[in-house]
Amino acid sequence: MVVLKDTKSDADVTIVINDELTLDKFNDKRIVAGDEIRCKYDNESGKNISKRFQKTAGC
């Protein structure tokens, strides 16, 4: 689970991540706290389940 800050509403959103590729990125430190990411998720059974989770392109 990760907590993201929605840039439009400034609210915190908790996302459940199930896919191995994204979990590997966290384990390898390719995604760390403070990174700007893009995420799409579905609300299934009251939980926000990640569909797409990727780091935005930086300078």
C-alpha cells in the first residue's frame, strides 16, 4: 500500500499495489518517497486498486 497526494484536491489517497513490476521498482529503489508519479486506479470493494503506476519523466 502507498499513500499519494492528489494534486487537484490536495487529499491523501491510499492505493493498493498488486503487480510484481511495480513492487520490484519499490524494492530496487527506482521509486522512492517524494517521487512524482502518475497512477490510475479502480475502486473495488472499497479499496483503491492500482491499474497503472509509473514515475513521471523528469528533467
